[in-house]
Amino acid sequence: MIRERRVADVMSDRFTVCERSAEPPASGFAVVVGEDGATVGLIGPGGAGPAFVVDSDATVTSLLNWRELLEWLRHGLPAAVAERAGRPVGVVTAQVLAAEIARAARRRGSRLLTGDYAPYGEATPPGETRVVCATCGRANSYARFSQAMTYRCGGGHQLVPIWPG
């Protein structure tokens, strides 16, 4: 029996950790953390943005079935942040995700990219998008997030996104 690959198997541990007020890294990725050490943003080659956070123990297959991930990749997501026990442990670059999508499509056909398809009994991985509010500084977590929509901040007002950095 072949062991299902996990996010931890494809992630890179080549990233830095910084606070919101830190300068962007000269190269690579910086995971922005809040006061509690949890991920609140990502600074990549194209600048700062929200963090798409996944569990490092999730299967790669379940990650690729996650419609929100495919949507974020379409909009230029440079990497997903892998966490374990609420702390960042790695990044999975868009290049790696694209290679995994191609690998899975060869293995099981085009059903992978048809939206909500998931093999019977396979759960979607727990994950979320984290966005910092410019009004109050609170890190907000959303299971689904679109830059084209408006959201309520956990502080009780309309979210005004700020990209860390």
C-alpha cells in the first residue's frame, strides 16, 4: 500500500518569520506572525498579502481538492503557509502546487479541476485565509475569502484589509 503524501512532504522550510512591522526579506518568503505566534500574513516576491494557511498533516490530495486554493492560485498566490500546532513550519510554493496538480491530473484525470470533486470519504483539509484589519489590527480568519467582497472584522466593524509588511 502506498502512503498518501502529506503537505509536510512537499513543503519547504526555507522561509523567515517576522512581525508585521518588519522589513520584507531580500529574497524568498517571510511568514508574518501575530503576537501569539500564529500566521497572519505572507510576504513573497510580489510583496505582502494575506496568508492561505493549511495543516502540515493534511494530505496533498485533499489540499488539491480545495476549491479556495485553486482560486487563490488563479489570482497569483505565491505560496501557502503550512502550520503545525498553530505555528508556521513551512511554505508550499505555487510552483510545487502546480506540479502536484499536474501529477494528480495525470493519475486520476481531469476530474481534479472540476470544482468540488473529492473522492468518496475524503475530507477537505482544514485551512483558512488570514487577513489583518487596518482599523483595529486584529488578525481575522476566514474559511472562504474573496478580495471582491466585504467582510466583518472580529472587532465588530467592516474589515479594512491591510497586507502586512
